[in-house]
Amino acid sequence: MTAPLAVDRIPGVWRGTAKAKVEAISTGFEGLDGLLPGGGWPVGAVSEILHAAPGVGELRLVLPLVAHLTQAGGRVAMSAPPHIPFAAALVQAGVMLPRLIVTQPPENRETLWGIEQMLRSGVCSAVISWVDDASDHELRRLQLAAETGRSIGILMRPARAESQISHA
């Protein structure tokens, strides 16, 4: 019979005695970076931005990230935006348009599937999506896909999602 591993020797177990080590990319907002683990948007994870209504300016929170990643040669996908992104404003924010992919799936079910594929593939440095409804199972799949692809997932969700269990 083998002896059980001590908890402190199991990789990936946070012990609560030190800050969790999280690889992150700056949000571009110093105050927000100071509040987030790792000091920015976590890599290999999904984050949620809850909004009162789509199109109220939530995209402004991620534009510095999109600009940084596209300027560094990464691809960023936007899935199911509520409005067609305004190219001139994106360029003014520093986004390299040839590195940006915008998809508009006809159904929410296809949106979730597409997000999962883009996160899992590792082709996209970040995937930003507007998702109205998702089950905890679907959110967990997105989280695992982001881990696998080492991508940043950002879900723009309605404020009512605050009470839902989420893996973000």
C-alpha cells in the first residue's frame, strides 16, 4: 500500500497561505488590475462582465486588452456582439483589424459551441462574447476550453446572471 500524498505536494492545490499565482494580462486600467488576481485578465480562464443592457459601454472595458493582443500578433474573436463593432473606433483604440474575428451565430446554442471551439483551439488569444443564457454545465465547458487553449475568455452577460452559479 502506498502512502497518501501530503496536500502540500499536490500540484495546483492552493493552500490559502499565499496569494494564488495567476498568469494575467493587464486590463489597461490600473485600479481594476489592482483588484483582480494576477493583476489583470486571467489567462486560461473565463471572466464575466455583467451589464444592465448590452451595448452600454461594456466593450470599453476590454478594448485595451484587444488592442494589446492584436498589436502583439494575437487573434481576438468577438462572438455575438449586440451591435456591429464600429471599425473606426476600434482602430482609434489601437486594435489591429486584420487580427480581429467577428462572428454572429444565428442561435445561442451555436454561439456557445463556437466560443468553446475558439477557446479550446488556442488560435485565439482571447474570445469576447455576449451570452444571454448559459447553464452551469456550459459555463464549465467554456472554462475547461480556456484552460486547454490557454486563452482569455470574457463573457458579457446580463446582470440577472449574477445569481447563477458560474465557473468564471
